[in-house]
Amino acid sequence: MIDLEERYIEKKSFFNRLIIVYVFFSIVFSYFLYKAYSLQVYEYGEYESAALENKTKEVLVQPVRGIIYDRNGTIIVNNIPTYDLIIKPWLISNLEAFLNELQMIIEIDDSNLDYVKENFKIKASYNRELTVKKNLSSKEIARFEVRSYKFPNAFIDERYSRKNYYPNLFSHSIGYVGGMDNYQLENIFKNQGITQSETIFKYSNGYQIGKTGIESTYDKELRGLFGKKIYEVDARGKLLKELKFIPPINGNNLFTSLDIEAQKIAFEQMNDRRGAVVAVEIDSGSIVTYISTPSFSTNEISNGISSKEFNKLVNDKNKPFFDRASQGRYSPASTIKPAIGLFGLENNIIDWDFSIDDPGFFVLPEDQRVYRGWREGGHGNVNLERAMIVSSNTFFFSLAYKSDINILIDYLSNFGFGKKVCVDCFNPDVGLLPDPEWKMNNLNFGWFKGDTVNLGVGQGYLSATPLQLAYYSSILANRGELKKLSFIGQDSTATEEIPLKNINNNDWNRMHKSMIGVIESYEGTAKRLQDLKTYTVAAKSGTVELVSTDTKEDYKIIRENEGNRDHAIIIAFGPMPNPEYAVSVVIENGESGGSVAGPVAIAVLNSLIKK
Amino acid sequence: MKKRLDFKNFSIYFDQYLFISITLLSVMGLFFLYSASQGDLNAVIKQAIFVGFGLILMFFVSQPDPDFYKTYSGLFLVISLILILATMIFGNEINGAKRWLNLGFFSLQTSEIIKISLPIFLAAYLYNRPLPISTKHTFLTLALICLTFFLIYRQPDLGTGLVVFMAGIYVLFLAGLSWRFIFISFGLFVLSLPFIWNNFLQPFQRQRILTYLDPSNDPFGSSWNITQSKIAIGSGGMQGKGYQEGSQANLNFLPEAETDFIFAVIAEEFGFIGICILLSIFFFILLRCLYLAFNARDRFCRLTIGGLSLVFASTLFINLGMVVGILPVVGMPMPLISKGGSSLLSFYIAFGIIMSMATHKKLMQK
């Protein structure tokens, strides 16, 4: 037995120690309370939004792309619905029985069945839909719809595919859509201020972006804005209920200035020859025809093409994917002559009465080098008008010879050479407007006088795209002023004006008259076109020499190889005297601008002007 | 006040303050459980049966004289140890841990029993030792504590093992462990930490501690629990989201919402005000135990009340510390609130014994 003294000491020690532990626990307790307070009061906002973010899931809803129309309101590109049978696995208790019942109505092939069986469980546990069969026929749709009351856990849904009704006509102008890389996708989402997440697709091909042409340049307008469905989810990501639906904003429809009829005519006329046709409504600067041939079917590209077919297109020596209209570089050849003539007039180097004697060649005084015309023996006495009609090289050689290269280059750029002439063309090339600096930098040679002389007939380093030639043709037709070209003929596009001091309306009249003479005159280079139309057309043809030959005999030898033959080229506008449309045509290795490219140009103008 | 109701032939011993506050907590626990289990009425009914049975058990356990517990404390300890050994052999394995012994009608978590019987045994063993406790008794006591800890730790159940370990240490400390021994062993413990780390902790336990030290280390692994728990608590705000309105619990973001993390559910649905009210009841119980310990009739009773109340406090604090993200995640229920019969019953027994110790007066010694 412990005595009383010791009991007292023991009791005191016990109390002290118990108090120590309690004080310690009280401190811990206070700290916990403080911790809870800071979580619930100081950091409340942060955790509240974390809890909210936890329990909500945003699912994006894909918008439908805008429809693309031609200038008469005819649909060119549309979204064609296909009908898919979709089930809600979480509402199906017995999959076998369900499928058996379903198969009595709609045939489901084994690969689809396997796919459904494989994915059923996981889709069910996350409340996600599952596609059982794609592309239902109208008979299948009807069979299902009348029995749909039996299947509250299945429904038919539309999934679109992008379809061009004229798959070969607009391959380069409108282009096609396709999948995109993650970077592009991220950008699209970033621009809309959303983050990428699970998406309810409207297209059977998933995310789509314009890859080329108008589909690409107007992608933002056509694409629309993603909508959102906000669901409540549990920790596993299972969708519990829809909290909010912000519908997608479908893309804007696009009314282009393209003319289906003229496209058809141009395409048929080109008849798969390599080349391009571009026609412009002069008043608005809007492109009404835009063809590059040979072509390919955009529908196959956007909606699935076998790699064999694709490789065939890629490796085709005629390069169907190549957009000759805005990326093909061709020397303008004799079609440059109206611009050179105007330059001579503007700078008072010549006037309409000035004439020379054309012996068929020009001798460069500096080194006695001979520059030949296309006709042996020459054209005799030629003034500017006749030089245009008969396409006298000598006249323009000598005119160019008298010109300052820098002023000439500057002047030519007013006609669209070496410049971007279209506001919404896909990836256009600007051709080449060579100047002494360019030559030194790229070819390591100084500028020769001979280079300037060559420029006078549009040969040498100068090159332009058919699109630029169409712009050039239009600005000639419109007497020196024009809106930049576009596919939608915007009113807002600024009009570009060539600064002219010494050229008046009379000069323009005579220039147009000379170009009318190219077709209408008995000695015009394109006189064969006279009978193809019922109205007056102004034109200038050209023949692009790919291999320089001194005689016709030499040319006959080199033309054995088709690739060596001259390109045929023409610019034209009409109806005169008040032209509405201007056109340019290039046919590779077509040899004669007047008689090969010419009929194509006239056919397109016929189609446009009839209206 | 301590009550001794005298009837003609017998007396009833119980403490009305402890009884009322414990009953209140238990009923609140059922109410919280209904929400945490997303309206699982079966779970609530099962728990309610435990509560009812537990309250009766508590009442009966508080009737015998402390001398009864003193006398049979060795037997209780031996039975507890046998149960633990039986668990190691016959126990049901759940999630890789053998903690439960199937008794047919109920799975008993045997480690819950020993966290009561060990402190009582140690109180009985140490109550008449002269102060300070001699080195021999200190080491014998420590050996027993470590043995029990090791048995539970092997299940493995680090959390309960630590509570049992602490329960033993509390009694030893309260009984008068020499301060010199405390300082020396603390020094040794700190020095041996790296050894413990490398040899005694399972990889998942190490990972839990590492995650605790740097939660950003692995957001969806072991700290997922802590993160979700903090979100639940923090998003409750001052007033809470309302009963059954807690999205963290109802949408299953919160792990173990019915057991270890039920405090987070309460914090989410009832806010800071709610948890203050709840914790003040716990605090009241602890203060009441302190008072009862001071007024207990002898050293054995004081040690037992002190030891058992500190077991209760430690369980609560480990649970709270884990849920608010201060301590690593070790499985530890919130006493009297979390779902689970073994933990509930063990605390009812503990409080029954506390009441017995506090209410029985000793006849004056001659």
C-alpha cells in the first residue's frame, strides 16, 4: 500500500502529465480548426470552383459548315446527311436479346456486331452512345421508325458528309475539306476560347477543316462555332444529366461569284488539256470562272479515297492537284504588248501615228544580236495599232529598247504583274516581274539591254499566273482601274487605279479598237474566232516559246517532243464597246494562242454574256 | 455529475454528460452516414443496430466495479491477443489486409479490442509501482506495447497499430515514466528514423508519406484522396452546401466517404459552422474525461480513464489530420461517426469502462 505522501505526489504527477497531453492535443485541435477555417473561408472560392469543375463535364458539339453557292444561288457544296443507328448502352440490360430483336428489323453485319459487343460495357458504364450501323438505307430507316416505340434505347441520327455536286469543276477554286493536325485543332479551340474535349460530331469524318481553295480561305466563316453540352458527371466520368446546352452556331453560308454554267463550259472546252481558265466580272472584280485542268474529284478526297487512287493522282505527270490558275507561271508572251504599247504612249516614246518598218527581226545595236518576229519577212510598215493586230515583235522590241527598264517594270506592276491580285485566292503565286536587282541577286548577272528588249514581247524572265493575266485583261478592259479580284465580289475591296497622265479616253478607245482588230481584222492573229460569237470581243493572243528556235524548220524538229511545244495563251474581254467580262486562258503546249486558247476564251465569254 | 442511482437492492452507474453527448454523436453519425452513403438505408439501419447495441453494451460495461477490470485485465489482454493471432490465421482478407475475423453475424476488427484491453492491462500493471517507473518495468511495458504494435502492424494496419502503440505509451507516460528515459528514447527514435523508413515501411506507406510531403507529386495517385478531400471541405464554405447536396460525396469524388473521409462530407454539407458544432461535442467529451480522471477514486481508475480518453482523442486527431491533409493517409475512422461496427463498439466499451471507473466510489480504506 502506497502511503499518503506518495499518493499525493503520484496524483500531482498524473495531473501534470495529463494536462501536458491535453494542452498538446488542444494545440493540435486548434491547428486543425484553423486549417479547416482556411480551407473553407480563405480558400473557399478556389475549392468551390474545383468542386464545380469536378462535377461538370463539357462536351463540345460540332457545328455544321456553311453551304457554298454559286452566283445564281445554286448550291455547289452541301452537307449531305447519312443516317446512323445509334444505341444508348446504359439503357440496355440484355445486349444479346436487344441485338436479336434489332436484327429482325435491320441487318447488322458481323464486324459491326463485334464492334458493338466489344465496346458495349465501357460505353454503358460511362453513359456514352454507341453507333451500331452507319449509312442506313431509306428502307431501313422506315422499318426502324415505325417500330421505334419498341426501342427507347436506340435512335437514328444524322451524320453529315461534305459533298460537292460538281466534284471536278471546283477542285481548285473551292477546294476540299479534310482532317487536321492537332496544332490546327488547338488553334481553332483557342480562337473560340474553349478547350479541346470530347465532341459530339455532326460529320461522320469528325473534325474538318478547309484544306484548299475557298474552303480554306473562308474556313473561319464556313466553320461556325462549337456548341457545348454541359453534363453533371461522377468521379468515373459517367454522364449523369445534361445541365446546359449551348447550341453550336453553324457556319455561314457563302455566296460565291462563281458561275456554274461558265465553269462547265470552260471545263469541257479544256477537255483535260493542261492549262487554266480564269474569267472575271469586270465591274466587281469578282472571279466567275476558275478552272485548272486536269482536275480531280474533291468528294473522293474529302470523304475517303484509297491510297492507290490517291497515289495515282499524286504521281500523274499532268499534276491534277497543281492549281495552274493561281500557281502556274507562264510567260505572258505577246499578251504583254497592250501594256507595253500603253507604256510607250504614257511616256511619249511613241504615239498612234508613229510607225516603223518591220523586216521580221530586230538587231540590238549594242551587240548586233538578232531578235526575231514570228513571221519571216516581217509585217512591213507597222504603227501601234497594226503592231497589235499582227503581233509585230519588231515594233515592240524597238519600243522596249527605247525604254528605261526601271520605269517599265514599275509601270507593268500596275497591271498586276509580280503582285498579289486576288484577296481570297488560296496560296496564289505572284509570278515574276524581273528587275536588274532581281537578276543580279538570283542569276549573278547584270541587266542587259537585250533583257529589256525581250520584256517588250513578254518573253524572258517575266512570268505571270493565269489569275494575274485575268486581272491584267480586266484592267485593260476597264481602262486602267479595277477592284482586286475575289471569289465573293466584295463591295469593300478598294479599287486600284493605274496612275496615268498622258493617256486619255481616246487612247483607251484606240487600244480597245486595236485589240478588237486582233479578232476582227483580216490580218488579226485570232481572226479565226470571228465566227464563234455574235458580239465584239477584244483580245490579244500569245505564244509562249519554251525553246528558242531561229527557223520554222527548227521548231518542227523540237515540237516532236510535246513538252517543247509552245504554250498557247490569250486574254480577251467583251462585249465591246462596254466590256462586262474579261478572261484569260493558258493551254500548255497548245502552240497557238489565237486558234487553240482563243476558242476556249470565246466559249466562256459566250456563256457569261448570254445572261 | 457522477450519478449513482440507488434503488432498493442495487445501484446503476453511469455518467449522464458522457452518455448524452455520445448518444448525440452516434445519432448525428447515422444522419451523416445516410448522406455519405448516398441514401443507402440498409447501411444506416445496420449502423443503427450497432449504435443501439453499443449503447446497451456501454451501459452494462459501466456497471462492474473497477476492481473487476483490474482483476481480469490480464485475461482480457490474453483473449485480445488470441483474437489477433486468430485473425492472422483465419482472418478475411480485404484489399490485401487481414484485419477482420468472421464471427458469422459480424466481422470483428480484432485490433479494435486490444486498443482497450492493452491500456487497462497496463494501468493494472503499473498503478502500484513507485514513482518514477523503474527501468525494468518500463522495458517490460515497452516490450508488450511493441509486441502488440507489431502484431497489428503485420496485418497490415499501420493506423490502428499506431493508436494501440500510443495508447500504451500514454498509460506508461501518465503512470510516471521517467523524464530522462523520455528524452533519451526520443533522441534514439529520431536517430533511427532512416532505419525505420528503409526496413519497416511498405512501399505504399512510403509513397503515402512522400505524397503527403509533396502532394503535387502525383495528382491522381495516392494524393487523389487528399486533393478530393480538401476540395470537399473547402467547397463547403462557411455554411455548407446543405444536407445531401455535397457533390464531392454524392458523385463519388470523395473516396471512403462513409468511413475514413466522412468528416469531409460533413464539412462539405454543413460548412465551417457545422464542423465547429460537431467538434465542440467531441471537445466536450474530452474535457469531461479530463474532469472524470481528476476525480477518479484511485490511480488505476485515473490511468484507465486517461489512457482510454487519449485513445479516443488520438483516433479523432489522426482522422482529422488525415482528412484536412495535415497527416499522411492512414486508414483511421472518425470515432462514433464513421461506418464500421468494430470501431463503434470498441468506443462504447471504452466509454462504458470510463464511466465505471468514474462513478464507483471506494469504501473508505481503513
